[in-house]
Amino acid sequence: MSLIFEDKSILLTCLVAPLLYAFFVGSIYAEKEVKEIPVAIVDYDRSNLSAKVSWLLNASERVNVNGHFSSIEEALFYFNNLEVQGIVMFPKGFQGKTMNLEGAHVELILNNTKFLTSNEINKAVQHVILTVSGGVRMQYLVSNKIPIEQAKQKAQPVLPVIKSIYNATNNYGDYLLPVLLILILQQTLIIGFGQSIVHEFNHSMLKPLSNSTFFDFIKILSAKSIYYLGLYLAYLFVFFKLIFPHFYLTFNGSIGFHLFLGILFITTVLIYTVIFASFFKTTIGWTEVLAFSTYPLFLVSGYSWPIESMPRLLQLFANVLPSTPYFKVFNALAVEGANLSDITSELVHLLLLLLVGYGLLYLRFRSIRNRKLLRANS
């Protein structure tokens, strides 16, 4: 504890950064949903029906009609300058063909470099077009003396019913933010604890390893790690009870079981941090390397992209990271409301990494001690 308060870098990393970054990153996704996406309308038909479709699009929550243009060239000028993210184009004869049930095309041009906004525009346009198409068919059938109830069934014989579960609002913030908050804790723990370990290996109590047994080594590390374990377990509790509700994030499952899993995860991270930090000579070198590891570690964890779709070598690397099984377990419990039986394989995976970590730590201890003995004898 004295080392933490004496070293400003460790102090900032472990006591200031977790909460600061949690609220900073959380504020980015505070709104969570993408709304009022600007689109342009190109109406070559200039009919009542095309005007009605345009009005319905503008009335949708996610889309905002940002201009009506008489030519596609004029709309593309604003599209290419990124002032609008999509263009909806009604061809000439749109109303006539639609009302006669001949089939008409509505052209949609999207900026797919921003997949979130393009997806929302696409969904809004599809929903409006399906609604209008059903209404036109129903009006045509009613005009031919078909009863209203029967006309409804014939107008839309297949009606999709979509029920979103686990992420009911279907927004990216609710999906990404919970794991980003866990990632903040993981990375600040690795950087701060690793700085402390590098300092100890090179300057303090871990220096005379040649006279220690592995049991002595584990006792020293356990005494040193218990503070970090308690601190980050407290962070998890604060995140689950205060920060998650603050950002309206879903959190299911027993808080006690979540904290138990947190103990396994933090302990595993601490062990692997000791192993890798023992290879560094300076705390600056450790910090520089770890500062660039956050995003790569997140990408290969399987949360943003399926592990099965990665190259084989990256799959092997992903499966030796403690974050890979923990992210799966956390998401299954907190978001999907899974039971213990649903996460058995991931729990076993995390426990195996913990045991393997102890084995690797023993081998690393033997290597360091033997090297020190050789130097002493020479």
C-alpha cells in the first residue's frame, strides 16, 4: 500500500483511472440509440403516394428527412459531403404502378461505411414500404367488395412478428458498454499491478529469490495480491450496483455469484500479470507495452467478432486469455439471465486457465531462481 501511494503512476492507474474511464466511456454511449439520421428524398414521381411515404419516413424515430431534391445528382452532392447518410429515390410512375398492383421500385442508396446508421435507415425504409404496400393492397381488395377482415388477411398473408430479447431496444450501447466497463477494470489492474511487480522484482522484496522456495514466493505474492484483489472486487461491486444502473444497463443474476466469478477472474489475471511482468526491467517499458494492448485483447476475446471466424492461430491465442471465458460468462449471466448449467464449459475454461497459470508461475520461478544461482556461483 505504501508503494501504491508513493508511486503516482500506480496510484492514478489503480485508484483514479477505473472510475474516471468508466464514466467517460459510459457517457459516450449514454444515449445508446442512433436517432434522427439525415436522409435525402429524390422524388421523380411527385405524387400523393410518394409524398405520403416521405412523410412516414420522416415520422419514424430513427430517420430525419433532411431535404427533397428534384435530381439524383443534387442529392449525391450532399451524400458525398456526408451531410446525409442515405438517399431514397421514387421513380416516375411510382404511384400509378403501386395502385394498380403492378409493382414499383424504391431505390435506396446507403453509406455503408457507418453500418449502424445504414442499418437503421434500411430498417426504417423497409418498415414503411411494407406498411404502405399492405395498405395499398387492402384498399384495392376493399374496392373490389371484399370484406375488410378478409382483405387484411389477403393484403398481408405472411406477417412477421419480431421479438427482441436480451437487448430489447436493439442498440449498440447496451451490447458493448457492459463488457467495456469490465475491460477498463481488467486493463487498469494489469497495468497497475504489473508496475508494482516490475518494481518488486528489480528493487525490493522479490529480488533475493535464490534463497526462497516456491512456497515462500507464493506467500509474498499472495500478501501483495490480496490488496489488489480486494480493491478490484470492490470496484466490481460498485460497477454492478451503481454504474450499471446509472447507465440503465441490464444486470441479472446473483450479485454474490457474480463476485465469486470476479474473484476467479481477478486471481487469474493477477497470476498471468506476475508471469509476464517478470520479463520487464522497467515500469515504463511495461506501461508502454500494455497501453497498446487494450483494443487487441478486446478484439480477440470473441465479443466483438466470433472466435470461430478468426484464423486458427488467433483462436488459440484467444482461448488462453482469461477475458475470453469471463466475457462469455458475464454476458450469459448478466444480460441473458443464464443458469449455472448454461455456463459450465466457460467456468471450467476459467478454472483451467487459473491452474495452468500456477504451473507457469512455478516454471518461471524456477527459471529466475536458477539464473540467480548461476550468477551467484560464477
